[in-house]
Amino acid sequence: MNPRIRTATAAAACGLLLCAAAAAQTLPERWRTRPLEGGTLYEPTDLPAGSRFDLWAPAPALVGEADGAQALGAIVRQDGLRGLDASGAAPDCAAAEESPGGVTQDCRVARSGKPVLSLKFIMLAPREGRARWLRITAMGNPGLLEKYGSDFKQVLGAALAAGTGNPAPAAQPEAQSAALPAQEIRRAVQARPGEGVKPGLIETVLFSWDQVYRVTGLQYEETVYLLFKDGSAYEELEYAPEDFNAEASRRLQPKRWVRWRKSGKDWQVQQAGSDKWKTLKAWPAIAGARGEKLKGTFTNYAYTSMGGFGGSAHFNSYTFQDDGSFEQSGQSSYGTGVMQSINGYAGGVTTTYSKKGTTSTSSVSGGGDGMGGAATVAGGSTSRRNDGASNVGRYRIDGWAIELQRDDGTVERKLFLYTSSKRDAINMGGIAYSLPRK
């Protein structure tokens, strides 16, 4: 076996597996599904010619009492290449990596006269002798990671939440909402300012946080709940309550609606169809005051790892001044991983943005043998955009809302709340930002 394959890390594998409880969600706008070999293929609609980056979710496999690595090995040998143009080929695989959530295994498929396929197999812990499993397929240049990597957590969550991966009948309300592009749903549930939920219907806005395992590993996640006096609650609030169309959301986002109760000092929620109550690490959020001003740089950090497919790091900052002005700045970096190096190429992309504009720098090398041989092609590029006006402007806080008026003429209105009584941490649009710790 190629020794380079053995370098896949167990830590990344654990991150991929322990997301089995990911909430149901719609696909990113540029992704679609189609039937494939008795399962469902999730793929982008705008893949460059000659490239692949997709996820296949077949029906659960019968594994009996076989242990995790043994069961996944049998699945890979029997069904791992189904639906791929790999007649006569056999997967060359690293040792399987086990974790409490299941097993992952990285493989490559060399095809005569065709590009090598990079595969990652994910099998969740078996239940009653059956196990759900997924296959990720990649083929092409390292730019695919930058283009689609940020979508993949949502795609994998949707596949896991979809059971066997087979679409529900079109007559089901949730299937109808899942078929809508995410942006269309967002437009439907965002009401005009002041035309959303009336204050008299609201119990409180609840801020919750936790550390959870997702496809990208251990993550700190914040969730904002809008609690209604009738005992219902909406999770993952992104808009100010007065800008939120609750009726449209109940129709298009039914899985975001839960029940809530107070048990002593604890806040608890109950998912639809469940008889269990979950205790949250939560407390009532603090609204901003009308006309209130901020001072300082509030930053959101995000790190992701796709195991053998590479990873990314992002930070996004808003610097607010007490004269009512703001500047947005940040950086995103993407890099290839073991699976790309196996195929003989490596690359990375870094993008920075601020009031000075946007700069992107990329580098790529390819044509090596994937085992330390010298690359035959190497290069890079830098591009700049004079779009700094989109990153500066004026802001206005009004209760649960913040309005950002950018110098390029665009206006954004987002949820706003404090998640700390010290007012050193905020949530805007469902995303956490904080001041640097002293």
C-alpha cells in the first residue's frame, strides 16, 4: 500500500463521525441532489469541467455483529465504487480510523488513462445490525476546496438528517421547503422591519452555547432561541423578532420549531415528536439600547478540518467607533490535505478584505508522484479588487436589531444582542463576535 495514504489523522476522522446528530437543514443554494444507485448524490451545480466533489448517501448496509473497521472494509470492497466510472479498478486504502461515533477510511482509485479519484468513506456506529455510511469523492484541482469547503458541513448535515438519503415524497411540507433554495427561504421568513412578531407574543430571547462535535471537529456553537408565550420556540434566530415572519417559518422551517419550558433555574427544549427535554446552557440575552454606540473590534473565528481533504481558517471582524462608523475586515485561508497530495498536487488560497479592498493569493503545485517526487507544474497568482466601500459605513442599533449602511449603498439589518453582561461579546445575525480578551 502507498505509505503516503497512511498519514490521514485520527483526530480529523473523529470530527467527521461525531456529527451524526446534526440537525436537518436545507442544502446550500448551489447544491442539488439526484438519485444514484439506490441512494442520493449531493453535488454542486457549478462544478468546473473535469472535476468532481460530491457526497453519496446510499441505503444503510447490513453489517451484523462485525466490528467497525471490519464492517466498513467489507462495505468498501463490495459497494465502495458503485456509481463511479471505475470498471476493473480496486480501491487502495489506508487503515480505517475508529472513534466513538463510527469509522472513517481514506482511499484512492487509480484508473487506466483517467484521473485518480480520492475517496473518504464514513460509517456511523451500527444499530440493530445495520449501519449508515457515506462516500465523499473528489477529483480535480485544489481550488475546489476553497469553492465548496464552506458548504460541506451543511451538505453532510443534510445527508445525515435525511435518513437513507432518499428524498421524501414531494407532498410532504418539509420536502417542499427542502427543495427551495436557502436564499429563497431566508427572503420568505424575513419580514419588513416592524411587520414581524409582535412584542406581546414573546416571552424572551434566549442565548445558548455549547461545545459539540461536527463534521469539522469540536466546535463552539451559539444558538439563539425566540421563545413565545404559547410554549413554542424558534431556534437559530437570525433576525430581530420584529423582522421575523413566524408564520412563514413554521411552514418552511418546521424542524427549527421546538417546545420550551423552565425547570427550576434551567431552560429546556423539546424537539417535535420527542418526549425528552434537553437542558440548555442558556440565559436571557440582552438587547441593545436605541441609538447605543459600540467601541472596539469584535471578531468571529472559525476553523474547519476536512480530514484528508484539507482545511480552512477564517476570521471576520467589525471595528465599531462611538461616532457611529464601522469597518469590516478579515481573512480566509484554505489549504489542501493528504488526499490531494496522494494525487500529486497541493495548493492553498488566502483572501484578505478591509477598507482597502480585497486581495486573493493562490499557489498550486502538481504533477508529482504523490510520494515525494518533484512537482512538474507550479505556480500562483494574486488578484485585487477595489471594493473597499463595501467594508465601511455607518451603523445604528435599535433593540434587537442593528442596521449596517455600507458606503457602496447596500443596507443590512441583522439580529443584535449582547451575550455577556460586560457587553464585550455580541451576536449579529446568529453569529458570535467578541472583543479580545485582556
